[in-house]
Amino acid sequence: MSFKKKQLIGFGLILLFLAVLLTGIIFMLNSIKSDMTEIVEDRYYKAQSSMEIRQLFSRSDREVLFAVNEANKKEAMASLEIVEENHKEINAKIAELSSILNTVKAEQLLKQVETDYASYRMTEADIVQSIKSSDSAASQTGLMADQSSKRLKVMESIENFKDYQESLMNTALSDATTTYNDLINFIIIAVSLSIIVIAATVIWMIKSTSTNLQSITQIIKQIDFKNLSNLPRITVKTNDEIGEIAESFNEMAGSLETYNKKEKEFTSKISNQNWVQTRLADMATMYQRIVDMEALGQRFITRLTPMMGASLGAFYVKRGQGEHTTFVKLASFAGSGEEAGRVEFKPGEGLIGQCILEKRSQIINHVPDDFKLVTTGLGEAKPKSIFITPVIFEDEVIAVIELGSLEPFTEQQQTLLSRVVETLGITINSVQGRMEIERLLKESQAQTEELQAQSEELQAQSEEMQAQSEELQTQAEELRMINEQLEERNRDTEEKSKELQRVKVSLEAQAEELKLSSKYKSEFLANMSHELRTPLNSILILSEMLSDQTETGLSSEQQEFARVINTSGQDLLSLINDILDLSKVEVGKLDVVFEETNLSELPDSLVRNFEHVAAKKGLDFMVKKDKNVPDIFFTDQQRFQQILKNLLSNAIKFTEKGSVSVHIKLAEEEKVAQFINTSGANNWVEIKVTDTGIGIPKEKQEQIFESFQQVNGATMRKYGGTGLGLSICREFAKLLGGWVIVDSEEGRGSEFTLFIPSLPEGVNSENNTAAQIEEVAAGTAVPSAETNVEIQININDEDDKIIEDTNTTNLFKNKKVLVVDDDHRNIYALKYALEREGMEILTAENGMECLEILKNGYSIDAILMDIMMPEMDGYETMRRIRSEGIYEELPIIALTAKAMKGDREKCLKAGASDYVSKPLKMDQLLSVLRVWLTN
């Protein structure tokens, strides 16, 4: 029997007994109600009416006696009027009672009252007439005696009627009491019987279902919620609803196992992507400041081999052209005795030569027995996998990489190597171009020195000839011969000048090639930024929404996972920005704006932004400013504040106990001159940041100002960071005409000193000449992106946050927004986030789909437009939308992860209303939408 049938039978019996009980109670209550209604509404009313008749009758009798015995003429007439009114009321009462009587005896009694009262009324009329006629007292006395006897009869009749009605009331009350007692007995018996039946039914239902429920409960208790890969199953024994619950549980367990498996696969995929992107960024930063192929090869193979998990590695570079083409080993890793790998080979020789001809990678997992062994201090081992890949530039193989590993190369490692060699070809070509330019410059300098020596020799000979002009008059023939020799030398000089001109043209061609290489690197850096920021955009948005405790059904542990993902994404974004800005500083492309800076507000600003951070670590934080420090100072306020922010952040991070202090004072120019040229500055300010932290060893105090450098590996593991903060501080200080030094003792703390000049006219251009020459000579340095990848300065962020208006939800509700993006992850994240704000979302994957949606007549309130898309990019799409007159005022917000210089102006010129860079911050995007939807 199913659980539903059991419930229907059990509760049906209960309802049946309750219905019987309720029917009996209602029947008896109706009986009681009828008796009580008869008592209250009928009998009582009739008895009350008889009492009112008696009172009216007694009052009339008194008024008649008063009129006969004591009243004067006027008072007697008033009493007679009262008697007449009472008479009318008595007749009305008798008539009313006559209409509602329902027993014969009552009607007879009322008839007797009416008869006696009519007789009494006749005598009373005679008395009234006697009073009006002023008859004698003897005549009135006789009438009064007759009236008295009749009055007694009337009173007796009324009393009989009243007694009869009261007897009927007593009878009805007795019947009601009997019915009540019967009702009580019935309720007691019915309730007792119902309790027995209900108890038996409930026990039967519980006993029939508890066993199956207990078995299900025991299985559920066995579930390990931390490991959902293998869940227990419930054995189905019944065909009722409990059996259906067991089957549903088994299906849910299967779904959870499938979801857990997909979640692990997704997490692994994201982890692999992060692993590859992080190492690509590491390799990209390694290429900087490399000026020759030997250094490039050695640093590349030394960094790549352990990164790939390999034990052997060799790096070959192309030499020669045509039939004389060979590939020469430039660097190797982990060789035994002699270096690993062949010294050189030609295309087509062996597997490595075949890879060059086919221009594709090869992986050898079955290594021959006579292959070179991997040697360690404990012995030798044969590699299990060989990975050979060519480096291609402009469809030509210019280098080959060969790696050997004790373990097979994973798909993740193969992906990393393929991504690395995509940019290595550009780097090799750039370094070779730079080396060729340096060679030509040296040749040019040597030829120039030779021409200068010849010129000096000619000048000496000319002076000698002039001194001996008189002596040479007799030697005209000899002089002519000398003149001929000079002319010949002049011709040689002209030939060398032409050769120098050709060298100059060659140098200009090389410079154009360098510019092209720089352009390629700029495009690579922008594309790398786009490729990193695009997945970061969806990662940051979705992880931020998942970590919201009020709107997700995730557990606290899963929300913590989401917050960790969000924090890691923010750290990766910060690392990308630091790398790009450091590149910008190195090539002198960072814009510096010198303006008035109010130093009087600096102490309060520092206290406001760092005191609470220090207080969380239990540190004392102090800021002191000398009175002689000028309030107005000329420098780039943004870079100046970023330097102080980095110094203070490092001081608090590396200080566990004690204090962090800042001292602002005027610097002595003689002291500053020890480190930097002081000419051109109005005055100098010295800012000391002192802490009681871990300190820095003497031998490491210059190293920490280099990129990606920290004191040691333990410091990086304990405190984190990228090692770019102090490097950026010193580079920014140099841009502002200043310098940063450090004085520290390990275990005692550190003191960083910033010397900064006040420069109303900016940095002297002569001071930048060396930097500009270096930029031309190192033209392959990577230019960094502009506006939207500048270092984020978070000073005053907490104080300046705008409190959102409570009507924001109403503003966004039912607004229709078109999202145009070729990345499904971004579409998914934006659609979900904006729909939570009450907006309606339409999507398009390229510009053509966007235009088609607008042509279909949809009412769009705003468009979020990605820039880099297939078929039709965001610029062309915006221009076509603006060309339609009806969309001139439609808000279009450009979204892009390729943050290059001039992108903002280019977007606005194409028709964008505003510009937001990826990865998006939802607060920033919603703020921009709020402005344009309000307008």
C-alpha cells in the first residue's frame, strides 16, 4: 500500500469521527439555542410586557385617586391627561401580546385581562366625567368604591397572566439544562472514542513508514560532504512515495558526482591557464635589457628548462644563408662533462634537422638506449621524453630548442612552450638587429677616426709646405707631384665620405627596422594585455558575485573559494599593470605633469590612509613635518604619492611589532648632491620612512631596487609581493628629478629616504639627454600601454567612496541594455550581473549582429561595446550606429582589454559616449551606466 493511501485511510477515519462528533454537537447546540431563544426572546418578553401593563395600570389608578382627593382643578386635568396616555399604551401592549401568543391558555388569560380592564375603564370614565362636572363627594365616593373592586380584578388577571408566562420560562430552562447535560456526556464519549481511533491510526501510519525513513536517514548520514566524488546509494524496497524519495536521492547523488567531476575539471583548466600565463609573463620580463645573443640564449635556456620540468636543454641559432645555412648551439643546460647537444647541424640532419624543414614540433617518447644521459651527483639516468620545437619568424626558422625530461611532457608544458616560441622569434630578430647596428656603429667610428688622422696628417703637411714655400719655388716639379698626390688623397677622402653616407643610409634602414620591431613588441604587449584581461574580466565578475553571501546559495567554504579566486585575479591584474608601467618608465614614455602640490595636507592624508592599517598589526604610526618645509611644492602629485604609498606599504608589511614613522623636512643640497645633480631646483625636500621591521643586509640594499628582486626567497614566501614596488619607487623618483636611498640593519629595521626637488618648470631637458640617447640605442624596449594600465593609486579610496543612492535599483529596473562582445565568458558574466540589477539584456557577438538587432526595432537604452571583435570591430560598429540619425543620443560605452595609448580618444572619436577598460569593476560600470541612463 502506498504512503498516500495510508495517509488517506488514516486521515479519512479521523475526519469521519470528527464529522460525526461535530454533527451531534451542532444538533444539541441548536436544541439549546432554541430553548434559550424561547426563554429570552418569547417568554421573557411576554412576562416583561405584562409587568409593564401592571405598572401603567397602577400609575393610572394613582393619578385618578390624586385627581379625586387632593388636586385642584388644573392639577386634576393634568392627571386625567396622564391617565388617558396610559390607557393608550395599555391597549397597545395588550394588542401586541395578543398577536404573539402561541398557547390557548395564554390567550384566555389575556382575554380575561382585557375584559376586566374594559370594565375597570368604564368605571374610570364615570369618575373622570364626575371630576369634570364637579359632582358631589358622595357621588364620587360610590364610584371610587366600585373602581377599587374592579382594580383588584384587573391586577389579579395581570398577575395570573404573568405567572403563567414565568411557568413556561421555567419549563424551557429545564429542557435546556437537560439538553446541555446530554451534550456534555456525548462530547466526552465521542472525544474518548475519537482519541482511541486517531491514536490507533497514527501508530499504524508511523510504524508503516518509520522503518523505511530510518534506512534513508542512515544512508544520508554516511555522506561525506567534503568528498562528493563517490556518494552512497539507497536500496529501494517499496513502491510508495518513500521509494520514490530513495530513487530521487540516488539520481541526485549521480548528478552531484557528475557536477563534482566537472567542477574539478574546470578548476584544473583554470589552474593550467594561470600556470601558463604566469610563466609567459615571467619569460616576457626576462627579455628586457638583453643586448647580445649569447646572453639571450643562456638566460632563455636556463630559465625555460626547469620551467618545463626538463633535465637537459640546448638552444641552437641559425648562421649563414642558403646552402651554407647551419644551426649552431648557443647555450645548453645540465650537460655532463662536455656540454649537452651537438655543436652544430644543418637542416635535414637528424630529427632536429627534419623539424626545421617541416617547421613543426616533434615529441619523442621512445628514446634510444644510446641517448645522452642525465647526470647527477648520485648517478646517471636516461631521459624518457625529447621535445624539439622550431622558432619561426616571418615564416623562416631562425632557432631550434631541444629539451629532454625524465618524465613525459604534459599537455600543459607543451602549450607553454608553443606560446613562448611565438614571441621568441621577434626577440631574437630584435637582438640580432641591435648587434648589427652596434657593429656598424663601431665600423663607422673606426673609419671616422681614420679620416680624422688623415686629415691631421694633411694639415701638418700643408703647414710644412707653407713654411718651405720659398725653398720649394726651385722645386716646382716636385711641388706639382706633391699636389697631384694631395688631389689623389682628396679623391680617396671623397670616396670614404660617400662610403660614410652609404653607412648612414644603412643605419637609417636599421633604425626603421628597429621601429618596426618596437611596433611588433608594442602590439605583442597590447595583445598580451588583452588576452590576459579578457578571461580575468569574467573571473573577477563571477567570483565577486559568487562571494556575495546574501544572493548565492553557496556554503561559506565555497564563498571563501570564490573570494580566493577573486583575490588571485586582482593580484594577477596588479602584476600585469606593474610590468607594463615599469616598461613605460624604462623607455621614458611615462607622462609626468609638474603642478602645485600642497605639502601641508600630506601628514593628514598619510595618517588617514595608513593609520588604520598599522593599527590592525598593532604598530605605532607617526608623521612629523618640520615647520620650515614650504606648503607649496612643484612636482607630479600622482607619482609622488605613489612613491610614498609603496614605501609605507613595504614598511608596514615587513614590520611585525614596534612602529612606522614618517619625517618630512628640508634637505641640504650638499647632501643631495652626493647622489644626484641638484641644479635647476628651487629647493629639496627629504622624506624619511623609518620602521622597526626585519631590516635588509648591506649586500642586498642595492639589489632590492632591481625589478622582481627581494631580500631572499623566504621573504617572498612569507610576505608575498612581486619585487616591483621599490624598483618603481626609484624609477619614479628619477622621473621627478629625485632619488631614493636606504639605510638598514638586518633585524633592527630600515630607513628609506626620498629626496625630491621642487621644479616649477619641470625636469631640465638636458638632464634627460642621456635617457633619450639610451632610448634610441635600445629602441626595442617595450612601450607600455597608456591611460587604463597606469599604476592604481588607492589613496583616499575609503574616504572618497560615494554612497549609492537607494533608488539605484529603480533606476536600472526594466532598462534594456545591448551587450556586444565576441567572448562568451564576458557575455555570461555581464548578463548575469546586470540582470541582478533589474535590467533586460540583449547580446550580440559582433558588430554585424548589433546592427541587425537595432534594425529590428528593439528599444535600446544603452549599448556596452567591445572593441576587438571579428567581422566588424567596435570602432566601425559605433561609426555606423552614429551615422543613423535616430541613434545620435544613444549611450554607447566602449569596453576593451587592449589598453594602448590613445584608445580612449579613438573610441570617443568613433562615437563612444564613455570608455571603461577591462577587467571591469562592477561598481565603476554601474556608476557609468547610472550617469548615462539618468541623462
